[in-house]
Amino acid sequence: MLDLKAKLASAGLVSQKDIDRVEAKKKKGKRKKKGKGGGPGKPGVRPLDVKGLRDAKKGELYDAVRRWVEKARLDRLGIPSERCEPFHFPEIAGRVGRLMIEPELSKRVQAGDAAVIAFMSNSGLAHAVVPAAGARDVATLKEEWLRVLPGDPRAGKIIKE
């Protein structure tokens, strides 16, 4: 059976030149795009546009940070593996939060290569482990969202409500 391209060409609806142009466009789109890294562990993730988001409305900021976290997060979503261990951190309201993360990732957070941040997910306030450089960008936008980053004085602030 002929494919769709051959059928369209035989019916005179498209020319071979059209087919070649579309295939060339597909091949061009399949190339891996190079982007700025989001820090160690997540190559190709673009950093947050801090300058553009400083004056953004709250909803735009939440959406931009949420989309960035979905691409840059280092911890796993869903059911944790058998190797995962609890990692405790201070939450914004003063409670103790817990993430189940791999031991290697826990060491990266303790070394300052990665950080724990809070962000506004579609279901409310959530936490994730992200590269340290991106966490600093998030802290520039919303200081209270930086939960754990050794050596950064903005980390772990409690906001009494």
C-alpha cells in the first residue's frame, strides 16, 4: 500500500518539491536544540528570565516558575524507589517538610549543588529539588520559596501567618 505522500503526489495535489520541502523541515526540527543549562544535572533547560519576571503579575510568575520546575527538577515524581530516603526541610509556615529523594541527590543538596525550593503547583504549594543556580533565580523572584541551599542566607525563612 502506498503512503499518503505517494497518494497525494499521484493525484496531482502535491509536487515532489513540496514533499522534499516538508521532509527537510521535519529533519531540521528533529535536531537536538542546544540551550543554556539549568545547572549541573539538567543540560538543555533554559534558566528563568528573572528580569522579565520581576514585574510580572502573580499568576504569570507562578506559571513561569511551575513550567521551569517541571523541566529542571532533579527529584522523581510519583512513587519513590526503594533507595529513596527522607530529606527534611523547613516549610514556609514553620512546619517540617519531607521529600523522599535518592541518596546521591541528598548529598548534592547538602553540598550546595542542588537546592530545595517551594513553588506554586497546579494543586497549591509544592516542593522540588532543582539545580542551585536555578534556585538562586527563584529566590531573586520570591525569596521565601528558597527552602534549602547551604551558604545562602535567604534559605529557610519562616513566614508567620
